[in-house]
Amino acid sequence: MALIAWSNMLSTGISEQDAQHKKLIDLINQLNDAMQAGKGAEVLGKVLSELVNYTVFHFSYEEKLMGQYKYENTPAHKAEHVKFVETVGAFKKKFDSGSAMISVEIMNFLRDWLTNHIMKSDKKLGQTLSTLGVK
């Protein structure tokens, strides 16, 4: 069963941003499924790496839009991105060194952070971009 299910409630109205959010959700669900199935560290590490790399790509996309359209909430939005990358990066280091396991708590953190970030910060960004004609 999926940890996160995409719904229109998560839509920002910006098609590329929504497509990238769906990919992030898919990667989190893949990681959760691998954890639930008791997959080895190699499989979990591969999915975790893909999630980290795609997250950086996605945040770069959003930050480029913020700069291009001179989004007023850019500093706060970028700060959320930085904090998330730091948190997940620190966890990945621990995982790679064998001192941390992927757990229900980690999966809940990923789910809660992503859905809250989309529902609050990304929707505000989407609304601003929509008024500027971005689809």
C-alpha cells in the first residue's frame, strides 16, 4: 500500500511542478515498499540515493522559477529546501555508514514533510505563478 497517494488536493496547478511532485511521491513509496518488504541495504540505498538526487533536481527547478518570476517568498521557501536537504543528507550519511536504518519514523517524516511543504509553500508558489500565466 502506498505511503502517499497523489490527489488533486496536492496539485499546485503548475503541470511540471505537479509531475515532479508525483515522481517524488513515487520514490518515497518505492522506498517505503522496499523497507516494508525487508529489502537489503543495497536496494534501500539505491532508492534513497535516487530520492535525494531527484529532490535536489526538483528544488533547483522550483528555485529557478522563483528567481525567474521574482517570487516574494523565495528566502523562506529556499530555507525549507535547505533544511530538508540537510536533514535527509545527514540521514543518508548515517545510512551509508551503517549507523541508521530506514524506519517507519523516517518514512513518516518524508511523507509529512513533503505533503506539508506541497500543501503550504508549493501551493502558494503555484498560485503566484498561475497569476503570472505559468501553467
